Amino acid sequence: MKSVSIQTFGSPEGMRVTDIPVPSPQPGEVLVRTEAIGVGGVDAVVRRGTLGSYGFTEGFVPGSEVAGVVTQVGDGVEQAWVGRRVWAFTGVGGGYVEQAIAKVGDVVALPDDLSSIDSVTLGSAAPVAHFALEHARFSAGESVLVRGAAGSIGIAVVELAATAGAGSITVTTSSPARGARLRGFGATHVLDRGGNGDGPTEFDVIIDVIAGASLPSFVERLTPNGRIVLVGVVGGPPPADFGMVLMGAFRKSLSLSTFSLDTVPTADRDRTRAEYFDAAVRGEIHPVVEDVLPLSRAAEAHQRMDDGQVFGRIVLTP
Ligand SMILES: NC(=O)c1ccc[n+]([C@@H]2O[C@H](COP(=O)([O-])OP(=O)(O)OC[C@H]3O[C@@H](n4cnc5c(N)ncnc54)[C@H](OP(=O)(O)O)[C@@H]3O)[C@@H](O)[C@H]2O)c1
């Protein structure tokens, strides 16, 4: 079957279309014939080599979320899954393929009225947004800043915070045009990536998809008892002396935490995901698809991400 792998970490040119055998589902797993493959920010982070120390090696197949039809199940998995259209989390990688393996606990049946393409913009992003806001102990009336708001996770945070009655929702983004689009999802103030522009000077809650060198300057903008939750590393790791910023603000009783969906019990994750799929069908949360490209053009999708041309998510089809 066709797959796309990273032969050389760095630029998208290091990605190749390769032919690999169709895998067999092991106990507890399902095989999904993919109809849609989400190109997530994490795929680009891995490809750039930002996470090189985590043990990714050449030949790695990126992609963590797919949607399609279950064609086979491994031992211990109900046969009833076969033929169902599902969303599936494939792990940190393994998604850029025509037939993907997932654990049955990471598979959710899709409502008939939600397309496979739309589902792979929300299946990870909406639960991350939901649980990150919960992790931040966000409550109605509070001021929220979303760093890196123009990706799938950020857009979902903006929508959920607006629905939950945030006092204000400030976003960082790279252009006024992207800011205008984010206002359509509920943003009230738009800052540039560095945090400059008209808006509140302090925030009760920051949901941060970016981290990177300028993270300390955002931590300094938390209110007393403010909370910042790091959900991504699109901008790379924070500076090594970052801890000193927190210590310098000791008397503000700030909270900084990371948040990963991995720590949410599987049943809670799947139930929440299914609820957001239903919410999307009702038009209460919006999938944002920048473009749909064939799997063989995955490198082009990555290049467009690197060039800052993607709002929401590019989706690949096999
Ligand atoms: N916590 C979890 O459980 C979980 C689950 C899945 C993924 N993730 C993480 O979430 C991140 C991906 O999220 P995503 O797909 O929503 O993001 P994304 O689409 O890759 O990026 C979001 C936005 O960040 C801005 N941006 C890009 N590079 C930047 C830079 N160097 N500095 C500042 N801003 C930059 C861009 O918007 P503008 O051009 O408008 O600024 C981009 O649209 C990854 O780090 C991934 O590991 C976490």
C-alpha cells in the first residue's frame, strides 16, 4: 500500500511516497481503510526534527488521526466494528497510509452526517481544547489568550471559550486577515505572534499551542492566580532559563502546566470526542479545512504549513 514517510528530518523535501506491506491488526487493534488523513501540527514538529531526541528514526510514517472504514479486527475486538466508518487515533505516527492500524480504544464511530474529512480536523483538536480549558480551571467571565489560535486546536479553544462565556478571548496570529477569521469564531482581540496589538494587558488563562523563545513574555502577562496550559510546541522548546521567569513572579501565585490527552482516561476521551462530532453535525463547533490534497502530496501540505499558509488543517485523501 501507499504510504508517506520521513526519509530525512528537516525540510518537507525529505518526505517520500513509499510502498509498504498492509499491516495485520494485532490483538485489540483494528485496520482502517483510510478516507481522510489529518495533517496535524505535531506531524510537522516531528518532521522538522524538533523532537529528535524522542527517538524518531528515518523511515518514520507521520500522521496521528485518520477516518475511514474498519476492514479487519484483531483478536478480542468485536466483529461488529467491521464495515463501520470511524475516526481513529493511530498514535504519534502511522497515519499517512492507505490502511492504518489503531487500538480499538482509540476508535470512535462517526455520525452519518459528519464527513471523514471534517472529522479529522476535530477528533484530536476538540478534546484537546475541551480538556485544556478544564485543566486551566477556566470559568465564565475570565479573560483568555489563545497562542497559535489559527490551527485546529486554537480555533476549537476559541469556539469553546466563547460558548462557555469567556469575558474576552484574545488570540495571537500572523496577519490581520487571519485575525478577522478568528473573530468569526469568537475572538474579541487580535495580537501578532509577539503579543503586540490592542487588547487586555493581562489574562486569567492562557492556552498555548506554541511555547518557543517568547513563552516567558506571555507568562509575565498572567493575572495574579493566572493559569497557563501548554498544549503544543509548534514554536519549539522554551528557553533554558524559563524557570527563572516563574520564580521572578513568585508572589503572583501563577500556575504553569502541560496538558496531554494521553492523561485523560480512554472512556472520557472517546465520549467527549463523540460529543463534539455530534456538536459538529448540529453546527455548534466548526471543522476548518484549508484544503484537501492526495496523500502523495503530503510534502506540499507540510511546505504550506511551514510557510504559514494553513488556517485550520489540510486533509489528505489516499
Ligand atoms: N496536548 C495534546 O494532547 C496534543 C494533541 C495533539 C497535538 N498537540 C500539539 O499541538 C500542536 C499542533 O497544534 P495545531 O495543529 O493546532 O497547530 P498548527 O496548525 O501547527 O499551528 C497553529 C498556528 O500556530 C502559528 N505558528 C506556526 N508556527 C509558529 C511559530 N514558530 N511561532 C508562533 N506561531 C506559530 C500559525 O498561525 P499564525 O501564522 O496565524 O500565527 C499556525 O496556524 C503540536 O505541538 C502538537 O504536538 C497536542
